[in-house]
Amino acid sequence: MDIRALDAAQKYASSRPATDPMAGGGAQQAMRGVVEDFATTLAEGEATARAAMVGRADPHALVQALTQTELAVETAVTVRDKVVEAYQEILRMPV
């Protein structure tokens, strides 16, 4: 075996974790964080709405919470639509 080829293989193997998007669970952790943020935003909006119904929250806080919740839901719907579109595009690819 050529020494340069062996050296290249070793260098490639050592640099692979740095370029692997799934190394260390980075993508999985990022997705988990996004889902947790989404759930937190919805819970805060619901809590503010309940507080406003019994008169414990000012209207400005309610409007702000509802706007944040609406933005989060619209973002989730947009991401879902893009994922479905990408999946359908993959299904249309010739094999």
C-alpha cells in the first residue's frame, strides 16, 4: 500500500466527524430544541390567554402572546409544507 494513500485515508477518517452533520447528535439536538421552543411558546400563549380571561393579564401582554403563538404556528405549517413538498419531489424522481 502506498504511504500517501494510507496517510490520506487516516486524515480523511480523522476529519470526518468535523464534517458529519449527525456527529454528536447535532441535528437531533437542534430539532429537539426547536420543538421544545415551539411547545413553550404555545404553553405561554395559553397561560396568558387564561390569565386574561380572569382579568390577571393586561391586554398588551395578551396580544403579544397571541402574536408570538400565531407566528410559531405559521412557521410550523410552512416547515411542514416544505417537508411534504420535498418528499413528493423525491417520490417523483426516476429510479
